[in-house]
Amino acid sequence: MKTIEQIAAELQGYDPQALSADQVNEFLAHLVQPVTATEEVGVFEALDRVLAVDVVSPISVPPHDNSAMDGFAFDSRLLQPGQPLKLRVAGTAFAGKAWAGALQADQCLKIMTGAIMPAALDTVVPLEFVKVEGDRVEIPPGVVAAGDNRRLLGEDLMAGQPALRRGQTLGPAALGLIASLGLPTVTVFRRIRVAYFSTGDEILTLGEPIREGAVFDSNRYTVFGLLKRLGVDVIDMGVVRDEPALLEAAFRSAATLADAIITSGGVSMGEADHTKAMMKQLGDVAFWRIAMRPGRPMAVGRITERGKSSLLFGLPGNPVAVMVTFLAFVRPALQRLMGGAATSPVLLQAKSLEPLRKKPGRTEYQRGIVSRAGDGSLTVRITGNQGSGVLSSMVEANGLIVLHHSQGNVAVGDSVDVMMFSGVI
Ligand code: AMP
Ligand code: MG
């Protein structure tokens, strides 16, 4: 396991006082050691888990050529351009049962969706296209071409081929795919546990009486929600007052319980509190100023307790800064820790309805509302007050406008990147 100092020495242009957002993610990619322990879980339990081994298909799906429609299966070599095709019906093939009869050259087979196609037949004409009289069927010219409405053996998956790759997060489609292979269980990485607490003497726990100068803790609730969306186990450690003994106990117990610790508050410059000092005392921690807005200060490192080490993310205190730094850095780092790949929430391009002031040399995140204009194109406007403490404008937003490091001012009509919240926030 590399120390903060070792990782820093390997990174080009590392300056803890002026890191770019990209450098932060690069640093975290070196810091994070993915979990290795695995467990076997049932398919229902596998939702949102990270696959630990490739899933190789034991069977072909579908296992036979079969019909995609209710209709008549026939041999397309009998089709004559511009001519109707008249055939006799030899029988009916139902889904789930192999049809065992014999076919003569001028015969077709009535066939239901999903029923096995006999080897001699290659095409299905849907019921609604044909004239039927007794056991006679007439296919008008031009309604069907060779190979139509036939699903091929293995067109979804071929036996022996990897169906899903290690590191993939399993969503609803993947669960269905695993089940379609007949696999009742799947091997996933163990769940990670993330502990979080808020720091600051002015922070009130819900239920505490209001006092002057104090604010209710909101960060624990946003962090909880963001972690739940990611599918990790959460350990809520409450609000920790700014006393060395309390902070020490909280950090030590979090390190023994969790794979990662997220705190908020107490890492900015002029802090008179003990949070930074305790992080420094107990862990191998870097204190950064990141070229971004909101969310400039952040502490990152490891705290080791009784031989067990936990990643530490010391986020700034401002509620919006917490969410932005979580999305920009903590989320991808935790995805790696879970054994998966770091993925960004969906990025869309939308035309800005407003001019946006932006200084090159830092990444800025503005809360935006993306909508579809009458012509189908996407537009974005910013929610009101962009102050880093203003959560209400985060609630209104459906995405974050990402103004990249070297980008300058945005004019009305310019395209900007927007990180969409759906599924994430
Ligand atoms: P800090 O990073 O500790 O300087 O905090 C920056 C601002 O965020 C201050 O106004 C704090 O009162 C506020 N803040 C810190 N922690 C929380 C929290 N858990 N919930 C709501 N606001 C907070
Ligand atoms: Mg503070």
C-alpha cells in the first residue's frame, strides 16, 4: 500500500495547494485498493452488486431457432417474385413443445411465438398477412422476405462466450440475463461499509433545541442518500463535537468498522477546530485546495486502526460543496473500492439559456435545470442562488453544469456539459 507521499511523488505537477479536479481523481485512483473478498448471492440479491468473475454462458440463448411471431413457418426458397405462394398446413407448433410431424415440400407449419422452427423452414409470415382457408394458406407477394421473423439460436448469447464481465455493476437487465442462462447464483464482491459523521460545534443534531449561531446538520442526510444510491452499507456516526477526545474516538471506531470514512466540515483554511489535527495525528492524510467551485478544501488519506485501514474523505462543510465533491471524487473512488469501474453520471450537452461567468483555471459546478426545447434540443438554465450553502437550489436542479478547468465565460446559446442527477441524487 502506497503512502500519500509516495503517490504524490509519482504524479506530474502535484501541488496540494492547487490541484485540478482531474488530478484529484488520478490521485484517488492510486490511493484506492479495491476489495477482493467475494460472496455468492442469489440473482435477486445481486442487484447493484459488482460482479467479481466473468459470467460465461453455459448455454446458448435462445437454445433453438424459433419464431418471433404467431404465423406460418415455411421454406423461403418457394417464394417467387411477384407471385402469391400457396401452401398446405401440416400442423401447429406451440412454444415449449417440439413439433414432431413430417413436412412435405409444399407444406408450411402454423407456428406460435417462441416455438422451435423445424430445420427445413427458415421464414415466418405473420398471421395477419395471409389468407387462410381450411388447411390452405396463401401468402400474397411482397409481404415477407427470406429469414423474416426467425430468431436464431444463440443470437442473444452463445454457449462458452462471456456474457458479463468482472467489475460490472449488475442492473435489472443484467439480473435478467443471468437468469436467462439458468444460473441461480452469481459471484460478487462483498459490500463495502462506509461510515460518516458531521463535525462542527455549530452543527445541531435533529431534535436538539435551536440556539443562536447554530444550524441543523444536513450533510449526514445528503451523504446518507448519496451512499444508499451507490448501494453501499452505511454506518451513521452522528454529529461529533469539536473536542479532541470525541473526534479521536469517532475516527478510531470508524476505522475499525468501515472501509471508508466520510466527514464534513473542519477542513477549510481558517479552521480553529481539532478535526484536521486529529486526522493528521491518526492517519496518513493530505490536505488539499482544489481548483474548483464549490468545494475547494478537502482532506484525503487513510486512517489505520488495529491493522485495519480505512479510506478517509474529509469533505468541506458547506452542504452543496459536500454533494459536489461527493459526485466529483468520492463516488468514483467508492466505485473503485467496490471492485467496479469509476463511472460518471450521464453527461449531456445542452445550450445555455444564460451567460455564465467562469474563470479559466478551475472547474466550476453550477446547479442547472435541463429541459427540452420545442425543436427537441436540450437547453439549460441555472437555478437561482449558487451559494455553496444553498441546498434549495440543489433540490430544484436536475443536473450540474460542469464548466471544465480551462473553459472561460459561456455566452447564451453556447453548449455546456451537464452531469445529470437521475439515479444518482
Ligand atoms: P466548514 O467547512 O467547517 O468551515 O463549514 C463551512 C460551512 O458549512 C459553515 O457555514 C458550516 O456551518 C456549514 N456546515 C458545516 N457542516 C455542516 C452540516 N453538517 N450541515 C449543515 N451545514 C454545515
Ligand atoms: Mg467548521
